[in-house]
Amino acid sequence: MDYTNYGNNVNINNNNNNGNNTEAGYNKSFGYPSGSRTAESGPLSRFRQNHGYENTSPTMSNEINRNYQSQERAEMFLNSNYFPNYSSGGSRPESVMSNFSTFSVATNMSEISVITDISQFSTHIGGDSSGGMIYQNHNTYPPSSFSSYERQSNASMLQPNEYLENLRLEIEKGDINCNEKLLEAKARAKSQCFELVSSEILTKFVRTLFLQLYHQNLPKNRDYKIIGNIISVLYYLLHNNNIQTQKLGRAKSAIINFLRKNEKAAVTLLLDVLQTDLGFEFKKLLINFINTIIHVTKTSSKIKSVIQNHPNIIPTYLTFIQCDHKNIYSISMDTLTRIIAHSNLLKTQFMEQNGIKIVLNIIANENQEKILFRAAELLLCSLQTNNDNITTRFIKLNGIDICSRLLDHGSSRLLIKLVECIGSVCDKVSKTNFDPTESFQHLIKLIGSQDHNLESKVVGCLGNMISNNNRSKKLLCDLNVPTILLRAIVCFTDPGALIYPKTKTELLDNILFVLQLLTAISVPPEIKNVAIFQIINYGGKIWERWFMFFIEHEQIYIVNRAILIVYNVLMQVNHIGLNINENISAFKGLVEVLFLRVYQAVKLLNPGDQQTLTKIWNESRLFEPNANLCPTPEEYEKQQKSIKHLLSRSLKLLRVLINDTEAKQILASKIILFEPNANLCPTPEEYEKHQKSIKHLLLRSLKLLRVLINDTEAKQILATKIMLQRDFPINYILAFTTNLEVCESMFAIAAALLQFKPEFIHLWLTKELDSIYLNALPFCKDNPELNKSVTAFCDTINNIRQQQSYLRQFHR
């Protein structure tokens, strides 16, 4: 399959050198390189790229033939002198040297459009050209004279609309001339001729093709020759984009629009034809055609659902995947991935019909990256389900080991898919007898990769594998994974590291996830101590500096993980023979940051109004900024759990850190309500500024007190304070506040305290209290809670007064 002696067909007279340029520079083979999926650029394309040829004579070796340096002159020369002379048997078909191989760029279907033209295949279907896939011979291949139609495609169409309409009418007849007209239409479809035809005529033409396909596919008059040629015309119409504008061509639009308007009927017809004994090469075109339709339409129509609901769709494609022709099973795997996506039923059928085993066999024995990627993509799609039987089948078929052994491949996109396959099932490993040692070793080698997206997937996979498996955690510690992860943090956080911010955040979160699992309270001490020892001894305790930085500057889920890891480490250092006070002292600077995080969490949980929420949301920098700089209700609700974790974990760590004296002083300085000024006296403006905060302090303190006094010991403490101070400000507060919540809380607290210490009646039962009570009565009618508290307080006063009156009468 090579073009030889090209230079012998072309003689160029150079003005500067009258020699004949027929040297070895043009006398070479232009066949496919080993393992390549596309044709090597031939002499035609190289000539057009260089606008001339390289003179290979010893004296002019570095000069270009100036006669053909312009594009116009080169095109004139090529059009008038280049006449390829193909041999009949093994020569490369004309479609390779035409511009139509560029379709593969847009459609990713280079296997079909580049490799061959179906008209050039031998009619012996059972021979080598079938790739070992045997079909019955129905004489479906066009005659050898077909190349004349392709040469006719360059002829001009004076009236393209009229021409196509006449061609459509001839095809519509379905008579003996139908096949010849289809071959002519195919030749036109491979060129840009149909782009000159109106959309209306094209729509009628496509409709005629589908109607003729339906009639020819009926069992009583099935003609595989006509069916195959109709499929060829549809294929080339679909894959012939507008080269000049790189947009959807008219012919392609006509097919897509027809399929969308006739989704069920048209797609079902194509699938029915696919399940017949159609010739191998035409089936290849049809598989490609259906795959392109799925890609182009995506979720914008019901075409995919029609395909999913078609009977025997999974067995049909599994048959293609098991054939010996790589182009067929490569495209079939790509199509099947789209078919079974988001359908647990089809994924289960795929497993039950040995689909997982078939794909694993391809991964274990294939060497082409594109096919391996499509196989891994199909495998991953089938594993993304809640059906545990599928994941268990994958593990029992040694799927983890098969995928792990390919983790030394050079393709990053393939490695990512393989790692995702392992990660999607590794949390089920603990339920089997699978030994993950070899898989761990392959995965760990990828940590530190220059592809940080791949690195993030690997670390996340490790986290899933150890999430509920202490044996796997011990294995990671034995392999020094904590040290490796800290080294990775140092590498990708380096200012010179090339990493996207989103990838960096995801990678850091996955690393902290693994460290959190290794240091958790529930982990056995013999495992946890090894992990903690590696963390605190890496790089001169660099972990302290990094974790304080994470807590202060990263997003909320990373902050939560970092806080928990520091807490776990500090709570465990005594058990590994280290001084806890020394380690706590190293984090004393973290107290101020934790206090701020507590404040932010409280404000986020109880913002009061939308303006305050927006301000704290953006100032905290705990969340990804959005376009509106304001969280949506859904986003705010989604983050509630994380905010609560931030509050609880910050308080837990603060509780540990305040064992350090200096940390206590830092925390005490942050709790002071107001910053002192130079005059030690508030200005009128400053006093007015804090009025709202002071009122909030009063209200919330009273609400908290009201809850606390339900405890007997709390009542005793509060009563002791009142007895010492003797000016518990109930009268003062009730006299000068108009806040009904404050009044309600104060009456409730006073009632509880009077029941506990009746002697307080002498402090509060004054004329001032009577007037307050009378003023509060009108508000009680519209406020049930206030009415309840006031009534309880008055009942308590009356009961005490009745008891005192009874006692006085008794003593008399």
C-alpha cells in the first residue's frame, strides 16, 4: 500500500539548476507507519505545504525551487501533472489521498474514513480483508468500475437543486438503476457538491433514502447491495462537514433534523439493519454512523433512549466487541459506553452477558492506546452503579490487578480512567479476599507525577481503599505513604509548580483525606502511631507550618480536615513518647485563627439577615466565589454541615491548645468586647456604633441564661452571684427596654430564681416592679410567650407572699 516512483512521474525544470529532480527524495514509500491509526502525509500534501520541492543536488541542497513557491503555481502544477496510477489489487484507495480524510478530525472516526474506501475491498468477504469476522456473502460490494463515479464528483453541477431532485426520483423508483444512482450519489456525497443544494431538497433526499432503506430491508425483498449503498450515502453525508466554515454542513443538518423528527422509526430502522447479515464493510459504516449520531445529538433528543430500549442491543454490540477487527470493536466500545450510561438495567445486562470479562480481556491483551482508553472508559461506565454484584464481579475477575499492571503506561488519559476504575470499587475490597499489596505499589509510584490531575485521582483512590479497611491502612503506613504525601504537598505548593488552582485544591483535599483516615481516633494505636510519627518528623516539622497555613487560608472542607488532623496528632503524641506541651506550644499562633473561625462559623449559622451573610461569606474566603458574590439558598443549605463541622472541630482544637499559658493570653485578648482607645473612654460616635451589638449581647446572653438555669447547680451559681452583688438588674432592664424578647427572658429567669431562692422577693418586689408589670400587661395579649413568662413570675410572687403571710400568722 505505498506510492512509489512518484518522482518518475513528475519532471521539473529549475531555472537555476537545469538538472532533472528525480532523486531518492521522492522515490520513497508512503505507507502507514507501524501501529499508526492515520496515514502518513504523502507527497501531495508535503508539496502543497512547502509550495515547491527540496532540491537534493549536492550544490543546492538547502535551496527551494523558486518556480513553485507560490500557492497558486503549486496548485496549477499539481492539478495538471499529478495523476496517481493505482494498481487494482493492493493499492491504497483514492479516498485516502482526497481531502475527505480530514473528516476524522471532527468526528474522531479516522478508522473508517482514512483507512479505506469500501468500494476497493475484495468481494471475497470471508478473506483476510474481513479481519477474521465472517459474514455471509450477499454480493453487497459495488463493481470495480466505481472509481469513475468518484472522478465524476469533481465535475461541476450547473443546476445542483435540479440535479439532486432528478437523482432522488431515480432512487425513489427502486428499479434496476437504483444501485447505479446510489453509487453516483455516494461519489457526490464525498465531495462538497451537496452543500450547494437547498435545505429543502436535501431534506427530501434524506427522507427518500430512509424510505428506500425501509423497503429494501423488508424480509420479502431484502437487497443487501442497495441497503449497503444507502448506508454509504448516509455515512458520507453525515461526515462531510463544511470545510471552509468548520460548521455543521447542510447535508449533515438534514440528517440530524430528520432523525430528531422521526426518532423512534428512523433509529429503530438503523438498528434493525445493524442486526441483519449486512456485509462487513457496510456494517462498519453503519456502526460509525450510529456512533456519530449519539455524539452529535447527545441529550438533546430521545435518540439515545430509543437505542437503549431496542431489543438485544447489548448482545449485538458485545458481538462486535468480540470480533477480530480493531476498528469495529474500538468504535463499538465507544458507542456502548454512551448506551449504558445512566442505565443500571443495561449495566446489569452488560455484566450478566460477560461484558466485564470481555473488556478486561481486551485491556489485558491490547497495545493500542486508543482502544485501551475506550475499553477503560466502557469499564468505568459499567462500574459506576449502586449494584454491588457488578463491582464484586469486577474484583473476582482480577480487574484491579489487570488495571494496576497498566499503570506504567505513558498515556495520562488512559491512566486516569484506569485509576478511576480501581477507585470506584476499592471500598468493596474489604468484603473479599483480595490482596491489595501489588495494586498499592503500582498506585504509589504515580504520586509525584507531573500530571497533577492524575496524581489527585491516585490519592483519592488510596483514600477509598483504606476508608473501612485497617489492613490497608497498615499497608500504607508500611509503605511510608504519609511521608510520600507530605513530600507531594511540598512539590505542588511550590510557587514554580504548574498546577491549576482547582486541581491544587482537589489534590490537597484528597491528601488530607488520606492523612485524616490514618490518624483517626478509631484507628488501632499500632497503625496510627506509625502514621503520626512519619507526619511530625518529616522535613524538620514542616507539617506544623503547612497545616497552620491551610487552616488560615484554604476552603472550608480543607480547613475542616486540617483541624481534625492536628487535633488527632496532638491527642496522640503522648503515646509515642513525645512531649505534648512542646507540640501544643508550636501551635499557639493558631489560637487567634481558630477563634476567628469560631466567630465566622457562628455568624454563618446565625447571620440574622442576607447582607450580614453575604459579608461573612465573602470575607471568610471559605467558599468558592460565585458571580453574584452572594450564596444561593441551595448553596447555603449545602454548606450547613461543613459549617457545623468547622465550629465543633475548631472548639475541640481550642480546648487542647489553651493548656498553653501563652495561648490562653492570646485567646483572652480576643474575647475582650471592645478595643481600648487612647482616652480609655468611648466617643459618642463609638458608643452609638456599638449600641446594636450591646443589645444583641444582652438578648442572647439572657436567652442562654434561660436555658442554663434549668440545671440546679447553675441556679445555685447564679443565686450566689446575686447575693454577693445584690443588684441583679431585673428592674433596671425591664424599666429601660422595649424589646419584648428581653422582657420575656428576664421574667422567666426571675421566676425560676424566685422558686429556687424565695428571699430574692425583697430585692425585686418594689413599686417600680409593679409599674413595669402593669406596663407589660397590654403586650401580653398579643405575645403568648411573654404572657406565659409574666404569668409564671406573678404566680411565683403570689405564692411566696401567701407563704410569708401564713408564716407571720403562725408565729403570732
